[in-house]
Amino acid sequence: MPTIAENMSWGTYSWSKAGDEWSQDWGDATTQWHATILPRIRRFFPAKNVLEIAPGFGRWSAFLLQDADHYIGVDLNPECTEACKKRFANAPHATFVSNDGKSLDSVEDGSIDFAFSFDSLVHVEIDILSAYMKELSQKLAPNGIAFLHHSNLGEYDGLSLKLCKQLYSVPQPGPAAKILRRLQLSDWDRWRAPSVTAERAAAAATANGLKCVSQEIVNWGHRNMRLIDCFTTLTLPKSKWARENIVVRNPQFIKEARSAKAISRLYQSL
């Protein structure tokens, strides 16, 4: 189970490509942003005040900064915060701060028009995800909205989870398995949080005073057809975006990545 202490270890990760290494299924981060992420958030972005939770070394911050009047990135790891400060030193409208892995004390109440987290909160359990939702209920502007990428691994619990382990030939829990998962070389769980599902995330949103308006449940990883991830969109109950939750299961998501990668090769050298 990924804990706050374990997530602190991202600060000692080499970050040799500033996180772009995790966009390899798309070819690069630019292709992933324009082909996969931006189409899903285009109605909410650009935005005046943007919050990013767990930006790492700024893989998505580079794009969010372009169309935000003010941006704040909040990360558990001081190493990541300092790296982003250096990387975006020429962006006076950007602020990067460290937190305790579950609070947003540095963010002004009622100020955030768009909150975003991608490929980071998949590694936090339901208690941490719920804590961030509680914070967002205070930080979002009246018509603010949040787009959060989190785990859905909990859907594969019990017998189905054991079967997945066998199918992907992953060693039983122990030091070797932990290292493989941490390096994302073990494909059955991608170091996702097993306590989180789309349904539990929606329930946590309601319990914390938010309205869940959409959830896209997707597969992730090479040859992986299990829908272990989810994109959840949240807002305040009285915002202009509020509606009944729409849930879509998308087993074609990873094919979308492969298609984007193939097409991007046509234009990268131009």
C-alpha cells in the first residue's frame, strides 16, 4: 500500500528526464498532453487561478503555466518543489510549495478555478485522496472544478487480484516485488493504491461536500486491459458545472496512446 512515507521516496528518484520517461507510451509528454490530457480538460482550461497537486518535476506544469494568470504547484517532496522553482524561474506567476502530502494550507480559500493532478494521485490510498477532496471543497472558487487522476485498482480485489498477479507472473509480496513495483517494471498494479476505486472516490467526494460530475475508468500500461485508473471530475454542488455523475468505462484508452505515438512520429522531426 503506497503511504505518505513511501511517496516521499520520489524525492530521491533520479528524475533523469524530469518525468517525461512516464510518457513513453505516447512518445513524449507534449504528445500526451495535446492528444490525451488537453481534450479532456479543454472546457475548464485556460483558467485564471490553477492549482496542481503533486507536479513532480513539472511535466504538466509547463503546459498549465501557459494559460494561467496564476499557478500554484503543491508537492510532498521538497526536492520536487525546488526543482520546479529552478525550472520555471522565469515564470513570475508560478508558485511552488511543499506540503504534508494531504493538505493545501498554502492555497487561499475559494480561489481556485481549476485544480489538476495527473499520474501522481494514483499512488495514494483512499484516506489521502479523501483528505485532498476535503481541502478542495474549501479551495475551489464558486465555479471551480477539479480533474483528478487516481487509482481504480481496488476494483480488482480478492480472487481477481490474485489472478492478475498470476497472469502477470509477479513475485509474491516481498523486497523483490516491492522494487519491481516501485520501478514500474511489474505490470499488474503499476504501484496503484489498492484501497481506491471510482465508486469509493465518488463517495468520498460526496462526503466532503463536492459533486462528482464525471468519471472515466481506463486501462493503463503496455498490454494491460484491466481498468486500474480513473479520471474523476469534481466541482461544488452549486457551481455551473454541477450535474449527476456520468461514468464511462474506456478499455480503449491505451490504444489511444499508441495511436498518438504513431502519429506524432510524422511531425516530431519537422
